Amino acid sequence: MTADHAHTMIMNGYAERGNPILGLSKTKGKYSEDEFGKRYTTISYGNGPGAVKEGRADVTQQEATSVDYLQQSLIRLGSETHSGEDVTIFARGPKAWLFQGTVEQNYIFHVMNEALELTK
């Protein structure tokens, strides 16, 4: 199984192994900081409801891991959108030959329908 599209999620910096995906980014045991000395989360989004109006907040670990926290984003939208990144797809079994090489995202939708025999 695979996604038929990607989203605008961004992995920030070089978080160490075991770093909480929804928390602040840490490298060598220390919180990672931007050029303004502000800590940043492991992930953020290119767009979505978490956009900032002015200067980026210096988020705490408690805020970043809160259930209600909105990951920071560059462009304010009511919700996050699809992106154009490639998605990985692997297949084995009947009709697996349909999933070979590099393909456009929209191809995956049609091939999944064909493989599941939903096109008839």
C-alpha cells in the first residue's frame, strides 16, 4: 500500500535518532536553533493553519508536543494541501508489473483501481 500523493511536510535540520517527531529538534543532545537563536520543531509544513503573522515563536517542548499544537507553516491556509513530491511505491503479486519505474502521482490512482479491478 502507498499514498497516491504527498503533502507539504518538511523535516527540519538533522534531528538525532529517537527525537520526537512532534517535538523540538535535537542534535547531539541540544535543542537545534535557527540563526535567530530560536528552537524549531522536527517537522513543519509549507502551508496550513499554523502560519505565523510576524516573527516565529520560540516554541517550548511542552507546546510542541501538546495535542492542540499546530505545526508552524510558511503560508497560512485553512488546511494543509497536497504537494508535488514523488511517493515511493512497491508492489508484489497479481498486476505488480503495473507499478514499475518513476511515475506521476495521478498514475498511481488509476493503476490502483486497475489492480483492484475497480475499473470494470
